[in-house]
Amino acid sequence: WILAARPDRYRLLDAVRELDEDWWRSGRSHLRKGDRVAIWKYKGHDLERGIVALGQVLTDTAETDLRDEQHPYWIAGAEPLAARAPRVLVRYVVRPDPPLWMEDAPEDSVLRRLKTVEAQGGTAFTLSEIDWDELVALAGGWPAPAASTAAAESEVEAFIKGKTGQGFGLNAAQRRAVELRAMDVVGAHYRNAGWQLQDVSAHSPF
């Protein structure tokens, strides 16, 4: 699949660089947990369009209520769409640097034959297996399966013990392991104190 966003509504480049996961409208598509997606940026004032990330869908499509204007990367003043819409949660796996800009691609590049090139709008588009394989190759390949949470936590502990300061420079897997471990520790503390907790991190990470 290709998921596309307009830069006059959403700071897509910033979101892809700074978030590990984000919610995406799926429209009438049949996106499912486990599907892989290419993230397309429509042309904006910078006149650049292309693939800015590759990712994996973490949830089946479901109706959700999320207000665009409350998203930290929504552009202030942009007219929001209806809050209730089918969405999927996507994890960003590959972030090509620089992005795969269509304007820089040769005439025979897969970037020039994607459905988003001629699209005037829309969010979700299908992609052939051949085109997907070419995109992955252009982006530098799909990484090996992530280590388990326990292994990631071990890496984090080893990293922190060997560093001073606040430990900046963690990769995405390490940051995720820290986040999960922190939630476990805090959750255990408050449950032991008699509190009841609800985990909303999947849809309200802020």
C-alpha cells in the first residue's frame, strides 16, 4: 500500500523523523495488521513529492475518533477532516535519507509510475509486489526482524551503563523498549498503591 499526506495540512516530514508510530486514515481500503506501506508526501510549497518512509501496519482498520487539530503535527489553521474515520496505526520502519523524491528519479524509476503521481488527493493506494520490492531496494532494504523486548531492554541497559548524561542517541527499538519498561514500572507502582489504570498509549501517545 501507499499512504499519502498533504504537506499543507500535516507536517509529514517532521512526524516521520520524530515519531515511531502514528495513526493514518485508511479510507475505503482494506488495510490489515501486518501489511506494509510506503508513505508518500504530496507536492507542497517546496515542490517536492515522493516516498519519505516505509512502514508496517500494527492494527486492523477500525473506526476511530481522533481530532486532527489536536495532533501535534497538524498545521494550525488547516481545515480538519471529520474526526470519526477508519484508521490504522503504522510503525515507521525505514526512513530513507534523503527521501526518495520523484523529481530526482530517472525516467524509468518506480517512483514515476506510482498511482500517487497523478492523484489529486486521497490517502490509500494499492501497490504491486514488483513496485514494492523496487521501492524497498531504493530505500536501502527492509531491516531484519526486531529483537524481542527483553533483548532490546538488555541493549538499553548496556548502552546507558556505558554513557554519561541523559543517554541521547538511542535508536527506535531502544526508545520503544525504554518506553514499555517505563510504563510497566509506573503501572506496577500505582497498581500496588490501589489505583486502576487504563493504557491509552496506542491511540493517545501524547
